[in-house]
Amino acid sequence: MYVVFGPDAVKDWRTAAELLAEAFAAHEVTGELVPTSDPAEFAAAVRAVADDAEFIVVPGSAALPDVADRQVIRVDFGRCPLDTAPGVRAHIRGRGLVGLRYAVSSWYFRRFHAPAVHTYGTHPQQWADLRTPPGPGPFPVAVLIHGGYWKPWWDADIMDALAVDLTARGYATWNIEYRRPIESDWQTTADDVAAAYAALADLPEANRLDLDRIVVVGHSAGGQLALRLAADAPTPRPALAVSLAGVLDLHPACERSLGDNAVSMALGRRYSAEVHRHSSPIERLPIGIPQLVVVGLDDDPDLLEISRHYVDRATAAHDPVGFIELPGDHFAVIDPSAEIWRHTMDSVSHTLGVGGEMSDSA
């Protein structure tokens, strides 16, 4: 694969080269870095890559040339508007230099574990990836809702590894993207998640999906979205809702300014129980379906406390709720190689009656 850098894209080549070498090695692929010194050279380098190969571009101070006949992953280290130009398959922005690592992963999962991409609306962020195991099915469905404190710098790509792992375990996976409140509003985000969920029943592949066995899985802010979705009693009803390090109580999350004031930024104001109770999962108890709350012991102590308190409240409300807390940080809960994820899958598979072992094709 190729990574084409525009002029002044990085300040020290050693750092970028080391990071990319580690990313290539992690996925057992090879790559070539293509530095350029001016906009014309950058444009020529982009045009020189074979038009049938997806590649990564880091424009830096240069403008991205027309790539309508290509497929590129654009990386900007700083925060900037979403690039929706034709040919830009993914735009990883605002994650700093580590965005290069995510870009390599995005390239890898699209090339070697390609999903069927479906839209559920007309906005560029109203889409979801569907992956299904081989065979006729019907397969239980895992709906994946990514986190990122409701900010636009984190996208559905951070759930790709889980989607591939779940598909290898016999689940169809529906990894959804949605508009974030900062670039739209709070209600739009909730509406997008609900619309993406509802779209499952109308997919061309719906006859291969077991819609009586749906597990909704949300990470971080996605945990709030997942349990709110479950509380809203969508049709078909989920069989299980899973929070992975979820923000399940918006009141303390707002009062303690978690995620650099993420709650108030997303809501557009400070949390109010009267106005926002509908959005806070802990205020929606009892939800009335089985739930599983998972949190790493090395995560933010506030999130650990929120998860524990939620479980206590759910139990008191007579909701069936499981709880897993094991060593691991905020991202261990979405790492397929982590012990905490293996325990999570054991519990999910037991609840849904699915074999928890990986298939030979994994």
C-alpha cells in the first residue's frame, strides 16, 4: 500500500515512519511512504498511484487533487471539516499523528474483510457496514455503535476489529456511522442511530439475519446511544444491550466535565434532568431487556464508578443485568485480543445462544 504525504505534512519523518512501520507489521502488510516537497509534486504522486488500488493521502499544506476516479483514505492530523469529495472513501481527522495507524487499519479491514456498505439516509455520514458469515444463515446480529464522546473526530472505523471478530464468531455485524451533535445537533444523533437500526429489516440481506437475536453494542459514548436505543423500544426489540465503558449517567459525566466538557458540548447546554432525562440510560431504568455492562479497571475512575452505579440501579429496578470488570483501559474493551473482550463474548454468546468460538475462517 502507498502513503502519499503532501509538503510539510509531518515535522519529523522518523516518527511517522516508525509509527507506520508498526502499523504495517501489526497487520502483516507492507507499505511505501511517498514524501513530496510541493503541491505539484504531491498532485503528481497522487495521480501516479494505480487507479485500482486504495491508498492513504496526507495533504499537509497542499490541496488534495481530484480523486473522483480513485479510492483514498484522507488523513488530517488537526481538526477540520469532513471531506465528502468523490473518491475520498474515509476521512480520518483530528486524531493527531496516530491517525496514520487508524488509516492503515481502515485500509486493511476494507481490503481483507470487505463489508457491504449500505446507506440509511442521504447525508454522507448516514451509512453502515454489513458483514455476514459464510452460509445462508440466519445469523444473530450485532449492531455496533462507536464512541468518541459524541465528537466528529472518531468514526465507525474504530469498531472494525470488533466487527471482524464478531463475524468470525458467527454474527452478522452492522457497524453504523451517524452524525455527531457538534456538527448537527443532539436529536439528529439519536435519530440517526434509530434510523440505522430500523434499516436492518429492509436490507437486501435481511433474510440471512436473525432479527429475533439482535445485540446492540456501544462503546463509550456509543454505550449511552446503545442503551438509550434499547430503552426507546425499537422494532424489532433487541435481545441484549451491551455497554463497553459506556457513559451511562449523563449527570455526573457533565458535572465532572468528562471528555473536556463532552456532555455539555453535545447537548448544547449543561445537563438538565428535566430536559435530558430521556437521553440518560440510568434515568430510563428499567429498560426491560437483558443488559451487559463492561468496564476496564484501568479506565477513567469516573466511568468505572458510573458503570458500577448503573448496575446497582438496574438490579434494584429488576432489570436482568450482567457486569464484567477486569484489568484493561478504555480501549481494551474493544480489543479482540484482550481478556476482557473474550469474557464479554462468552457472556453475549451465552445470552443469545451462539457458539463463542472463532470459526476456522477467522
